[in-house]
Amino acid sequence: MADLEAFRSETRAWLEANCPAEMREPMRDESDYCWGGRNPTFKNDAQKRWMDAMAERGWTVPDWPREYGGGGLSPAETKILKQEMARIGARNPLMSFGISMLGPALLKYGNEEQKRRFLPEIARGEIRWCQGYSEPGAGSDLAGLQTSAEDKGDHFLVNGQKVWTSYADKADWIFCLVRTSKESKHGGISFLLFDMASEGVSTKPILLISGSSPFCETFFDDVKVPKDQLVGELNKGWDVAKYLLGHEREMISGMGLSGGSSEALGTALRDLLADEPMLRTDVARFDVDAIAFRAMSERFIDELKAGRAHPAQPSMMKYAGTELNKRRHELVMAAGGASALEWESERSKGGKAAREWLRTKANSIEGGTSEIQLGIVAKRILNLPGT
């Protein structure tokens, strides 16, 4: 305990000295997120300085091994770092699908050469990844994917299409599920990594009802992928895919932790609650559920780091977190009344409340629909009979 208290004291002092004041302000819009990448765009100098300072210390991925660009912290130390960042309102220095999804999969399934090649770049924010999973005919039934990778001796030749590929038009590389055998639905899938600048790769943005979208259609036309960019064994990519999905669902569930209703409502809207007893009751009920979800999340993370988490727990967390986030934005809309429906006015900040509310509808679809998550929970945790 003495060592942990010393670590807390040192961490607190370092954060106070190195976290810029601008990086302690609440996130206002998507430009406040730092994604890094091959050709990164920074909103201001403070954003870059914060990412670089944390990356140099290995604290963009504090629990990864030092040899792969991480901080080498224990689970207890990692928890303290997060607590101390939350204490001063420090922003996440780097948003990255490489950190939240691909990194854990490479640590488990990647070979040593792949780990040393890709993980340090992810940790330093030098490479931005997108995820090639869903296809027009393979969404909830992901194993039905048809994008093919034909063995050409020293490389694979990839042909097909992905859909709902978040930020594909901005990503440097993609981690992609491809079919390398038709003999088995689940047993014929492989997990490839390749550069989005490769000849034959193209993207097309998809517009959502919110008026904007990170999603794209992604097309592969005779894309050459070197054999050494296969992660895990040939035709056993489904194992990698499932493991990565668990981390993706954990990441998505985190939106349930993005603040209580009081923070989301804002001062002006909270003033309305004095005259709205029914709305006040809904807000109180939401806050209780948000506190319970936060406690459940902390317990889950502790169990995950200790290797004691149930394999289906990410599905439980994903369902609970996304539904909580949807409720949060429904409360914002209810409290705002007709004003919350404004779409383009300066007063509504370009329809921020309405657009964010509409965006949450996708939360219960992306990363596996809520129905799929409930089915997994019923079968794997509650041991109910399948259909």
C-alpha cells in the first residue's frame, strides 16, 4: 500500500505539471478528440503536447508491456492513474481503435514481429486503424462474411466489400476479416492487417439521420496483402475476431460512463426540473442507474485485468452502457422541449442535442445489436436454453 500511495503522489504531481489547462476542459465536439495517425490533425498545440507527453511515458496504454510502448503498470497502478486523471478532468490523450481493439488482440494472438512492428506505433499515436468486420450481407451474422483472400503464394489477393467501417476514410490501416476457405463457415475466416493506401482500396462515406457520420462503405479490388500480415493461424481468425469483439463491446459500453444526467442537461435545462416533478423523477432514476453502472464497470475492469471476467460480460456491459447512454440523451431532449428540436440555429449549437440524440440510436446496433447481446447473456451467463 505504501508503494501505491507513493505512486499516486508521483502521478498526481506529474499530471499537474504536464497536463495543459486546455486538456482539462470538458469535450465539446468531435474535434476535441485526438486520433493521431500518419498525418495527424491537432486542434491546438496543447492537444499535441498532451498526447506526446503521455506517449513518451507509455501512459496512452499504461498497462501494456514497456517493450511494446506501454507503461508497464500493474492493474492497481493503472486504476490510480485513471483516478488521478479524472480528479483533474484530464482528457484521454489519444482515441484509437488500435488501443481499444486491435492492441489487445495483437498482444494475445500476434507474433513477436507483429507486436514490435505495430504496438509501439499505436502507443505513440503514429498509426490510425479502422475495423473491417460487417458486410452488406453479414452484420449480426458476422461469420457469413464473403470478402475473400485468395492465396497467391507470397501474398493474399483480397476482394469484397465492408460496410459501417468507422473512419475508414481517415484511417491509415485496417484490421480485416476475410474468407480464406469455404469448407467451414466459422473455420474458414482469417484475420488480416493491411494499409488503406494499398492499390485497390476505396471508401465511400455513409450519411446518417443525424446529418453526419463516421461510417463508410469500404471496397477491395485485387488488394495485395503480404502473408506476414496474417494475425494468428490461417482459417482461425474467428478466434481473434471474437476476442477483439469483447474489447470493442467494452469500449462501446464506456459511453454509459460519460457523465450523469446533471452534466448532460446543463445549467439552463436543469432549471426546468423545479417545475417538472415527473422529469425530476426520471432524472433521479437515471442517476441511480448511472452510479450502479459505474460500480459494475469498475468491478468488471478489475476482474478482466485479473483474468477472472466471464467471457460474456462484455455483452452485458455493452447492452447496459448503450441503453444508459440512449436514456441520457432522451432526458436531454425531454428537458429541452421544443427548443431541443432545433436543427441548425446558433442557439442550439447547430442542433447539437437533437443530432447527438439521433446518433445514440446506432449505439444499440454497432458492435453487435442489443438483441444479439441479450441472447449471449441469456445463453452464456443465465444458462437459458437456446432456440
